[in-house]
Amino acid sequence: MPTSFTTPRTPQLRGPDRRRADRRASARAAADRRVADRRDEHAAGHAAVDAVPCPDLPDRPDLPDRPESTSPKGPIPMRRPAPPPHRGVDLRPSTRRSGPGLAGAVTRLAAAVLLVGGTAVLPVVVWRALGGPGAVDWQRVLRSGRVDGDTVVALGLVVFTLLWAWFAITAISEVARVLAWRRRPTAVLPVIEPTPTGAVRRLVRAALVSTSTVVGASVASLSGAMAAGATLVPPSSAVVDVATVDAAGTGDPYDHVTGRGSAGRDTPVRRSPAVPDTVRSSGRDTPYSVAARLGDPGLRDRIIELNRGARTPTGGTWTGGVFPVGMTVSVPAGALRDDAVTWIPYTVVEGDSVYRIATRLAAGDHRRVRDVADLIIERNVGRTMADGTVFDDPSLVRIGWVLDVPAAGAWSASGAAAPGTVATHVVARGESYWSIAEDHVADHADTAAVADLAHELVVHNAPLLGHDLPEMLHPGDVVEVIVHDESAVEVPTVEPAVEVPAIEPAGDAAFPADRPRPDVVIRPTVASTVASTVASTVATPPPVDAPAPSPTAPATTTPTPRSPTDAAEAAAADVPAGRAPVTTSLAAGVLVCAGALGLVESRRRQQLRRAGTGARAVVPDARVQHTERLVRSLDATQRAVRLDLALRSVGHALVGTGGYVLAAILTAEGAVTVILDRPGRQPTDGWVPGSSPDRWLLPATVADVDVARSARLAGQPCPALVHLGRVAVDDGRPGDGELFVDLEAFGLVCLDADPGTDPETDPAARANDADAADAADAADAADAADAADAADAADAADAADAADAVLRAIATSLAVSPVGETLRLITHGLDPAVHLGNANAEWAPDFDVALDLAASALGSTPTAIGHRRTFELRSRGTGGEAWEPVVVVSDVDSLEPSALRELVDVTRGGGRGLAVVLRHAVAGASLTVRAHATGWDLERLGITVVPIGLAPVHVADLSGLLHAADHPMIEVSTGDVAVVEVAAASTLALAAGAPDRQRHARRDRPDRPDPAPAPWHEPEWALMVRVLGGVDIVTRDGTSVAFERGKSLELTVWLAHHREHATRSAARAALWEHEVRDATFANIVSDARRSLGRALPPPHDEEWIGRTLTDQLPLHPLVCTDAEMLQARLAASAGLAPAEAIEVLRPGVALVREQPFAGTDHLWPATEGLASALTLLVTSATTELASHHLALGDIDGVFWATGQGLKVLSGQEDLIGLRMRAHHQRGDIAGVRREWETYERAITAESWSDGEPSPKLLTLRRELLNR
């Protein structure tokens, strides 16, 4: 209740009685003021840090025994004031102040003295002593040209004057702000940041704000520490309670500073532990959106204070703006709801998205969809999935991923708006009322429901937002979504849309036999983390999408487990024992993808270098395009480069120490951990100690250029490195990253895919034994035995398949590994297709032959290296030897004991140039990778992994991709005059007498008369899409078009190159690897139209990107590409005299800036063959132009034209030949040699190249040098 003040009626007294009454009244008033001061001081002790308890006042006769004190103004209730909200800063002293208001008075006096002294006294003293700024003879100081005492004093006076002006302006502005705050009780003082300006502002507030609470909060914020004598209480002992505070009646100015309460209204206040709570950012969160989601937008400034300077997942520092995806965001203590959420795993199936999963869980209640989706995103974002991909894009989920979803009823108490309330939604970029309405309806296809809700949103929010247009929204706007009161409607209990299989036998009538069971994996503990990957492995069948439960019927016919233990037992009953998880995905292997891409690019460049100007690139088929998109989607090249540099750097650091690397762990952020042979080695060259004594860590914050300084001093020490899989458990903790193992460092590596189970220790085995016993009791014992034998046979087959997949992945990785170009690979028992055409790979008919081939390839290496290891020899990089290792990969089932002993002796210790990988366990092996139900253990390293496997179809896809990249270019038929002329020019340029024959090329064909060419005019255009270099769009005057979204630019570029098949569905399939919402694509198209129209208005009644009622998405004819312009000029130059051809062709060649699509990560140009086609176009045009310049004797023109072409493709044979001819025509023989050396460097630097020069160029070189 607010404090009431009344004026009691007193009798009229005169003389001495009047004076005695006045003295008694004064004494009572003084006592009341002391009591009020103590109360205010006591309330000030609750200012901010909620974990510090507030001690009760000790028992005194003048305080607790008297319920209320009287004063001339009326009764004052003696109640304990409630603490302020969690937004403030709390200083709670362990004892009461010794004197009423003494600390506050001293603080105010000191602050006032400092303010007056700094603002008025100090400048007067300094200026009187030095004469002021006007007393300095500045002209003499500047003319003297030397630094003397007067110059130093003058400069110091300038600096002092500037600092004084800053101090005075800051102080005066803060005084004005505080005075305005005093005049308006509802005003809120802004939060003061820990800066020099903030220190001056705190000084002003300490002097002008009378309440000691504000002073204490200011001092605490300034110093960043608790006051001396403060009592700290552990978070566990903190008590959460709710009090009611009358902001108008307390008279505490701190209420207005923090924005607590308002006049005439009781404000509930929550007291929470002092340790801040945390949430995980989804990549779209801002301080305001986080505060709005917590239910109080006023927390924005506090959230900024808590997180300024916090580390981001990439190793940087957050200073403001959007929180990066996966960042742990600190929020004020107690701001989060304390409701516990029970999580269960859900396996993603085809067609799933986060919002579709949330829609099924919401069971038709569109008001809960977004809240459930937010819970799922916050829970799972930043996690590494079973296929090695980090879940960092909430709009993309892949089939087979296992996500944590809230169990039944968990989300209803965790943020879903109750009926009859108003839920808030923070508008993100690209959202509209329609898209917000779509997110809050059960069925997105229900257009009527979406339209009704969108209209309701506009009517309700337009007056609140106050935009010019009612339908306008801006990013950051808070839209209120009205949740209607449905208390009269009975809402059924909704079970999660994840069906947990019954523990009963599969033939139970409650679960029909013809309906496949979905796989459900429960992960209650760290030890069972790897079990989540079972749903995405080859050992388990694909999951089945469970339908949404009916509102009137139970979701499942079997009871949902009430605890994680029950759920784990239910899942274990459905997952066969001994089945080990394996990730079978072509896009999961870093070295496989990086090596395959490197090989594809190398082979394409070789074909493009050999191609003449009359060649055309072969368009790959759909299967090859799909494979290349899949391989490129991992972005493995950059990760492989990071790993290569790290290994070279650590190899250089270990030279001379005898140490070597056993394995390496690479995280998604770029951190590299190397596991060394023994502990105790001190890291150098940017490395720091790892999590254990035998590990070094290269932090992700160390840039590649910094690592390269030491990496360039060493060779690649681990060419037999293979990507084994994803780390699931590392030294008993949940793992993070990908594990790479150096096979040569171990020598003999064995895959034990069927280690067997012990019924005494394996719960799954005990369950199986119990089931078998029950079956034996219930049926014939022989039938039970046959069923057990069949189950064992199936498990053995599954184990063999898993081992074969892992073995196949190892062999394929070695065949194309970017770090093992010189490695020799010998396989036995595997399909030779795993070699992928590698000339250094061989196939052996049996294991003995494989060992003989390995011994032959190894030669005298073991003898030559002596007691040293090949790791150190390669790191030194001396002697000219590569010390290439030999790796034997075999699926042999068993070996003779004598052969096993010899094999163990030869490979013992590793590091001698030989490595052997077997599919079965061998006693004495240096490393055994043993499978079990939750992962594959590497006991020597203390790591459990989910290995990578490849199916035969994956190997076939890779082979098809490499074969397509090696396909020669197609020569164009002679029917095309323009292209034939280009081809003739290319051929004649490399032959003797090329200039003369080029000039008369068309005259040598009497069967085809040469009509007089018509004058050529450049096609009309308004906007040009430039792809011959960096991608952008410009107008005729060179103004670049600015796009708000990167996808809008990419869409326009795609439309410009697919005019004949420009459809919405094709564009969505090309630009996105996953399904996108219709609203998202519509926003991209709208942004593209708007950006193009803003840069240049389209013709009347037209648009640059047309609007249609069909799937077509046409681009305006006045929008062209630089490639189209170059192609048109190349065709028009055919048959023209050299001078005229140069005039037509040179402006088109000038459009070439860099390689096509330079600096972009678009997948479709390379997979569709467009990048190769544009490269051929540029080399053809530049070759033609250079030939014309050479015919006219313009040597500088030849060098300019060929230089334009070599920007796109270094070492192109036609262009190098023309440059050699130009040097020879000038008489510069040394120049001919330099061009030849440049060509040799280009082809020898190419990975996977044999370094053999072109016979055509070799003949030309001999001809020119021998003349």
C-alpha cells in the first residue's frame, strides 16, 4: 500500500507550552528522520547483486518493537522494503552503517569538490600560472623550428585545454540530464558504460543524486568489485522470492534509474542468484531480441554490459550487434524461467525442418509452433552432428541428424503464451505480417487462416508501431500476436511426435508387423553420446517419419518412458547389440573431398590448357553434377590446407627432438590438436599445451599466414594421414572435431569390427540372453537356437559390412589424399575402383603378393634411414628424397601364425616407411580400432570415434566425377564459320608462318564465298552482369548495384545465365542445397527487383525481373552479361581484317578482370560446367585478338591480349605460344626462354600433374631457338 500522510489536528499553545511542544515535535521529527535514513540505507543494501544476502536489522527497542512511528505528517509503516529488480548493481554490506547518511554525505561532498575543482578551479590555476592559451606566442613557437621548453609548455597547455573542455562538456551535459530526470520522475537515466566519459558521468551522479543507493551502484559499476566487507553467499544458498514494491511511495531515486515500477502501481520483483544465466545464440539474436524473449525489453542494456568483450565461437570478441551463431550469451541472473524441460532425441527424416518438427509437436496449436521451434534451435545450434557437420544454420537440417526436441508438456511451461495473453515477436530482416502469420498457424497451406491472422496483426500493431504504411515492418520491431482465450476449449494432452518402440516382442498387436519401427536413440549421459549416431549409420535402417498424433487419440500405443533410463532401455531393446555406428556419406570425409576436388580442378585445367579456340566444354550429366555439389558442400579444401600447415609446423618444431605425431584433431572452428608420441615436450611456434601432457594445441585464432612462417620450412611429415572419423568421446569427455591418424606412425593398424560381448558386463547382451531364455521357455528350444544363430549371423554380416565400409574409405582417402601425393598404395581384397585412377596404386591378388610389392616399393629405405624415423627426415626436407611411404590395405580374414609374427616384427614401432591396415584384430598390433554399440575405441589414444565409411556407390560416383573432369574438350564442327575461324587462328598461331596464313585463312576456301561483313554494332543494354572476375552488376555509367542480400545478387546472375530455363523451381534447386520456404524465396526475388530498380528504373510498365502467374521467372532483355558481350564481339570479329577485328574484339577482351566467378562460393557454376565454358571463351577471344596483333606486328598488343587470357588460365598453350612468337619476332631470344620457363613452372606446380610439357609447344620452342 502507498504510504499515506495525514496532518493531525493540534491545540493552539502559547508561551512556554508552545516552545516545549515545538521542542518535543522537533525531537520526534529528528528521530523519525533517523529511522527513515536507516530504512533507506537498509534498502540501498539490496541494490544489485542478488546472491549477497541482506541481513536483518538487529533487535532494538526503537525499531522492531514499535510497529509504526508517528510524525507530524502521520504514521510511517515499519516494513522491510523489497529489493530492486535484478537489473541493478547490489552492494549489501554485512553490517549497518555507523552513522545515518554519513557515507552518502561524504561521497556527495567528495564528488562535488572534484567536479568544482576540475571544472573551475584547476583551469584557473593552470591558466594563471602559464598565462592562458592567448598568452603563448604561437607564431614564434612555429617559426622557431626546434623543440625547446616554451614549445613543450605550449603543447602541454593545448592538450590540457582540450582535456578540460572534454571534462567540462561531459560534466555539464550530465548535470543537465540529471536535472531533467529530477523534474520528470518517470524519466530513466541511461546505463553508464565503463569508459572515461562514463567515469565523469558517475562523478556527476554521485554529487547530485542524494540516495546512497545510486552512489553505491555508481561506485560499484566504476570499480567493478564488491565493497569491502560484503558477504558472499554461494548460488545454491540463494533464495528466490517475490516482493511488492511501491515505486511512488519509497521515494527511492534508484527506482527511476533502473526503470523499476511506476507511480500508483505495485511491481513484482524477482530476486535471483548473482551468477548470470546463459542462452545460446541462433545467429539471429540481438540484445534487444534476447531481452524481448525474456519478457523485459528493458534488459537490453544489461545484456550488452554482461556480454561486451565476451568470446565468440570463432575466437573473436563481441563488441555489439548480432550475436554470432553458437555464442553463449549471458543474461541477468534470474531472468530465465526456472521451468525444467525434458528433452528426447528425434531423428530427422526427408522433408523435415525445424518448424515442421515444431508444428507436429504443437499438435495443431499454431501459437506454440514458434516457441517450440525456438527451443529446438537454442538447444541444438552449435552441436556437431553424426555426419561431422556443425548445426549452425537453423534453416537447414539434414536427413539422419539426431536433434533434441522437448518432450510432452515441456514447452508449454517454457515460453508458450497462455490463452488470453499477448505474445511478442521480434521482426527479423525479410519478415512481413504474412510470414509472421504463417509461423503462427497450424497449416501453412491454409491461406484463409493465414490471411485472417495477418489482417488481425496489421489492425492491432499498426497503431502501436506508427509507420507511415500500416503494412510496413522494420527489423527489430516488436509485433504483438494476440492469443485468444480458449479456456472453454478442452485441449488434449499432446505426446511428442517421436514414437518410442515397445519393449514387448515385435509381433505384439499393439505395433503392427507391416509398419516399420522408427529408431529412437536416448542419450542420458556423456558415455552414451555416441549412441545418437546409430540412427544415421549403415548399420541401422533409415528412420520413418512418425505422423503427428491425433488430438483425440494417444500418440503412441506404448507408454512413453518417464525417465532417461527407461528410454535408454526401450531404445536398447530395439537396436541390436554389437552393431557399431559408421557414418556413410561421401561428404563426410575431409581428405577424400579435398583430394577429389583438387584432382578434378587439376584435370580440368590440363584439358583447358590443351584446348584450342575451337573447343567446347562438355556439360556433365546430372549424376556428376550432384556428386560434385555434394563434395563441394563440405568446404573441405580450406580445412585440409589448415591441417597440412599445422602438421608441417609441428614437424619443424619437432626436428632434432625425436618426437613425432600419432594423430591430429581438427575442429570446425579451425583449432588443431596434435597427439605426440610421449608427454613432456614443450610447444613452440604458436602452439600451446593441450588438454593432456602429450598434446599440443594450435588455437583457431592463429591465422594460416602465421602458421605458414614455420610450415614452409618443413616438408609434409605425415603423407599416410587418413581421416578416421568424428570424435565422440575424448578422454572420458564429449569429443569435438575430426580425428586424423598417421598410419605409418603406428605401423600395423587393425579394425576389430566384431569384438564380441560379455553377458556379465554388457547390458544389451544380458537382455538378449534373457529374451532367448524366455523364448526357449515359451517355444521349442531348437527354434530358439536357430533364431539365435540367425541373429548372430546377421550381426556378423553387419559388422563385416561396417568394417568393409571403413576399409574402403581408408583406401579411397589414401588414393586421392592431398597430403599424400607421393604415397604408394597397395590393396588386396578391395575393388580396384578405390584407386580412382591413381598411378601410384596397385592391386594384389593375395596378401603375400601385396607384401612383396610393398617390399619392392620400399626398397632400401629401412636401411638408409638407420635408427631415424621418416617423420623427421621429411620434416627436414633435405637430401632430395621424399621418403614416400607404402601402405597396404587388406581385408584378409586370417593369416598364418608365422606370417603374423613376421608382420608384427616388421611394423613394430612404425615410422619406417611401411603401414599395414587389416580388417581383423592381431595380437601385438600398434593400434586396434575396436567397435562396440556406441562407437569405435582407440584405446591407445583414449578416443572413441564414429568412423567414416564409403559404400561402393560412393566410389563409383567419385570415379564418374574424375572421369568427366578428364574428358577432352569437344572440337566444334566446321559448319560454324565464326568458331572455325577462331580454331584456325589458334592452329596457325603455333605453326610456322602463322601470321601470313592467318591473314589469308578465309581465302583458302574457294567453296565458301566470303561475303562482305556488315558493320557491327554493340547490342543495346542497360545493366551488365559481370562474371569474368568478381561478380557484380553495373549500369552503363559504371555504377554498381547494391543488394541487401547476397542471394539476391546470386539469383540475378543465375537468371542471366539460364534465360531459356529461368524457372522458380530450377533457381531454388541451384541456389540452395536444402528446401527453402516460399516466403524466403519471394523475399529474395523482391529484393532483387527492388535493388535493380533502385539502381536504374526499368522501362515503363516493365520490371527487370518479370512477374508471371507461372513458374517462369524471366529476366529483362536489357540485362546482359559481360560473357555474352564478349561472345558477340568474338563472333562479329570472324572474317574481318586484323585492324577491324581488333577494333571490335578489344573492348570485349577488356571486360576480363580475373577468373570467372572469382571470390564467390557458388556451387552451380562449377558443377554445371559454366566456369569451364567461360574460361574457354576468354582464352579463345584473347588468342584471336593476340593473333591479329601479331599479324600487324603490334608486339605490345600481343602481350596485353595474352596477359588478359593468362589471368584466367595460367600456362594456356596457345597463349604461351603466341607470346613466344612475339618475343622471337622482336628478336628477344631470352624472352622466348623466359616464357618457356614460366610455362614449365605452371605445369610443375599443378597437383597430380606429371610435369610433361606439351609436344606442340616443345616443337615450337625448338623451332624458334634454332632459327
